[in-house]
Amino acid sequence: MRTARDLLDVALQAVPGAQAREGQHLMAEAVEASLRSGEHLLVQAGTGTGKSLGYLVPALASGKRVVVATATKALQAQLVDKDLPRLVDALTEVLGRRPRFALAKGRSNYACLQQVHQGPGAREPDEQEGLWEGPTSMMGQQVVKLREWAAEAVTGDRDEVPFPVNDRAWRQISVTARECLGKARCPHGVDCFAELARTRSAHADVVVTNHALLAIDAISDA
């Protein structure tokens, strides 16, 4: 069985320009031991140590469900778009399995198909705080573009919209958890972007989320 130190060396070979750092190896070993024992671990490491790989490698190798919570969307994007895909490719052969990862966000970060298709329960123009001035207004044009995008989108994630979108326009095609009809009641429940994201998270080895969603989950009864 390969140790976290060995696996980190394998992973570093897949990262262009990466160099082995003793601090990074020590961190990987400490995270590995913590995951195995269940004890708490606090790590402080300076800039340039390679902290992301230091915890992701033992997390992927642990065989456990690991939740990684970040403070910023930028770090989330780095982990999901760059670090994890590269690490999974590098470690699959060594581990004898292909680890899975997923990104978990709050429901309002995903387009709501019920709002997109203006089905029962969708907001009426008079509920839109006076912002809707028809499909030819600047707001209306952006909402129309968003609806067209959502009809073809794969994940429905706001961060994947290929054009600038303001909060008010996004509000017209999304809902909060409190506003959601629920998977069982919604006509689009089977295809719901937010529900599909939850399903991916339920089957992932590593789930990347943010501090806010983690805290909400911790204090809720769900």
C-alpha cells in the first residue's frame, strides 16, 4: 500500500514545474494520519508550500467521503477545474480506481427550470420589484439570453454563463432553497440542475463546497 508521501510524489510528476517540498510531504502524512485515526488536525503552512496537494492527495487516497470547504469561489474553481482533475488522472492507475469529485453550492447558484420555462409558481412581472420592463429592455434582453442559455446548459451553474450577468437578472431564473417547490412537486424535479448537483455530490469521494453552505448544513436538521 502506497503512503501519502509516495502518492504525492506521483502527483507532483503530473504538475508542470512542481517541486517536492518537505513541508508539503509532512502535511500530506499528517492529513493521512488524521483521516485514518479520526483525530482533529490543524495545519499552518506558508505561501508556496503547496497546501492544496498536501490535503487533496491523502483525501483522494483515503477511500472516505471528504468535504473540502473554502472561503472563496476562486479557490473552489482552482480545486475543481485544475487541481482535482489533474490529481485524479495521475492517481487512478496507482490507486486501482478512479476517485470522483463534485462541487456543492447553494440552490440559488443554479438556474431553476421552473423559472426558466415560467411554469406554475414562477414569478409574475409584478413580483419582480419593478425591474421587468419587457423583453426589449436591457434587463429583459439579459433574462431572455439567460433562458436561452439555461435551455442548453449542462450544469446550470451561474459561474458557467458565458456572458456577464447581473444579480437582478439572475434572480429571475433562480430560486432560493426556501422558494423551491421541492423535487417531488416540481414538474422539472427530475432534470433540476441543483438536484443533479446534489446527486453528484452524494456519489463523490471529495466534495468541494464553501464555508457558508457547510455551516448551514451543520446547523440544519436535513
